Amino acid sequence: MTTSRAQRPSPDARRDDATIAGLEQEKAQLQHAVGAHATVDQAIGILVATHRIPPTAGFEVLREVSQRTNVELHTIAEAPIGWALGQPLPEPVVQELDSAP
């Protein structure tokens, strides 16, 4: 008489699955970070070119607006990019630009 048993994953297979899941999560986080960084860099470039301010001042404008509005930096950085594409610039960004060196 032969009995069949359902194969159970070995402890190593479960560990491998957990490792793969962890690596996939880390990959997604890194992809998000790279995209957010690119958005911030593009926004700084727009601010530098259009308002003739140094890159550090462009970053400070974005950072100040982010802190004052409690909105993530990469989300604030989307405003100057939208402006370059024809959308109005939000008032907090305008105010910070007016006070930038």
C-alpha cells in the first residue's frame, strides 16, 4: 500500500521565499526613491533656469515649502515641473521664490 503525502515546503524554501519577498520590497522602495530624486532634481533645474537662483537656493525653496505645508518633498517638486508644462505655480512656491536670494 502506497500513501501519498502532500509535499511540504522545506524550511529553506520558506526562508528563500521570505528573502525574495524582502528583496522585492527593497527594490520597489529603491525605485520609488530614484524616481523621487529625479523629480526633485528636475524641479531644482527649472527653478535655477527660470528664477536665476543657485541650485542650493532652489532646493531650499522646495524644502521650505515641503516643511511649511507638511507635504513630501517630491510631491512639492512636481509643482515647478507642472508649471513648466503650463500649469499655475502654487502660491507657497511663489512666496518662497520671492524670498529666495
